[in-house]
Amino acid sequence: MGVAHNIVKKTSKPIIACISGTAAMCGEITTLPLVTELPNISLGCCGSGKWGKIMPNEVVMGIPAKGEYREYEFFKC
């Protein structure tokens, strides 16, 4: 929550999530941020818990390494 809040506060842009429920770790938080250069949030999929160790009550966020979102300050919550 703190990272998402810091991104919105710094960029003045909301995070608009694209959630499909499939390929969450692969597509929603890895591929989409790389292609769109925008952060994305995912609720996970059936493989997220088993392979990614994501708990049912957690969400995951992908932040692109390029563009305006690459700044380290976002992670200081």
C-alpha cells in the first residue's frame, strides 16, 4: 500500500490495474510493466501461491525499470 501511495503522490497519476486472474506473476506484473512502462497490480493466480509464495491475502505489484517509475524514492515507505 505504501509503495502504491508513493507512486501516486509523486507522479499525480493513479495506478490503473489490469487484472485477469491468469498468468499473474508472468503477465500482469512482469510483462505488462515492461511493455507499457506503467506499474500494475495483481491479485495472483493459481500458480502464484505455489511457485511465487504469494499468500491468498496478498497482492503483488510490478514496477517498470524504465521511465518515470524507476525512481528509488517510491520504495521508501
